[in-house]
Amino acid sequence: MHESQIRLKAVSSYVLSPPGEHLTISDIADQSRAAYLALMKSAVSPFRNADLAEWFKGPYRRCVSPAGIMLGRTPTPFAIARGSVDVHVDVLTLQAREEALVALRHLKNLREQDTSFTFDARNRGFITECRDDEGTRGLCPVDAPEMKLYERMLSLIAVDYVARPQDYEERLAICRRCEMPFFDGIHACARGLSIHVKRAG
Ligand SMILES: [Zn+2]
């Protein structure tokens, strides 16, 4: 399918129904949040290339496979999604975290729902509209080969934000020490805890 046809089709509504799976819009939002938070942890325990590959094949792949099925696309191989090997994994994850933090701080400080945040991602085909078999409409993150890591992160944030904007306005906090975002008001800070760790012997 030509790229422009994919974009045209993206404005209509796909039904979220991976074979043999009951998946709701809320599940997609949960998975998207879990996937971007997992990558944010690279701030306190840096990712090696293998960790990033695992993230791609695990938490990220779970989020994008429903849209992949709907759009009839095969998953982008890690080597292509990762891009040039000359760019160190630390640079990739740092950029992704910084862009994510800018977006999260923006969403946290909003007084009204921001549609411009998702417009760009939607326009570029990085997220697509869908509905689940319960009739709930929402968004799914898309795996497009040309996407940078930070764009993948932003697509996950956009999908979660649209599903529950109030979480971002009311429940989101960002740790000042380690810059980990969290939603439940409780955060076991890896940086904070390390100060109190007793050394054996
Ligand atoms: Zn912390």
C-alpha cells in the first residue's frame, strides 16, 4: 500500500482485534505507558544496545503490533529502527528521554486538553485512529520504519494521553532527582535510595 493511501485510511476507523486477543483501547494505553516508562528508566540504569533491542522486541512491539496488523505492515527490524551504529545507544536514549520530558511537562501544565500535541504525530502517520470491539474510540501507536526513537516515545505518550488526559493533568509527577515520571504518587527513587544503601561488610 502506498504511504498516502495508508494516511487516507488512517483517518477512517480501524477495529482493534488482533487474532485470538481481546484488546481494548485502555489496554493499548496501559501498554504504551509501560513501554515509555521502561525506556525512561535508562536514565538511572543506562541501556546497552542489547537492552534497547529487547525493548523494541518486547514492550514496544506489543504496543505497535495491533496497528501493524490493521495497516498490514511487518514490524521494522531493530537494525533499521535503531539507525546508524555510529550513534551510541546513550545518545539515542538521552534524546528520547529529553523529548519525552518536554512533552510530559507540557501535558502536565495544560489547563485544557491539547490536540496540537497529537496532531503532528497523527499527520505523519505515527499514530492511527481505531476502535475496540467494545466500541471505544482511541489511538494506536504505529511502527513506521523512518521513525526515530524519540518519535516512537512521543507516539506512545500521545496514545496514553488521549486515552486519559486527566492522568497527565492531575496524577503525573516527575522526580527532581532522577527525572522519572510516575503517576501513583509513590516513587522509589533509584538515586535517592542509593544514598541510603548500606554496604555489606
Ligand atoms: Zn527519582
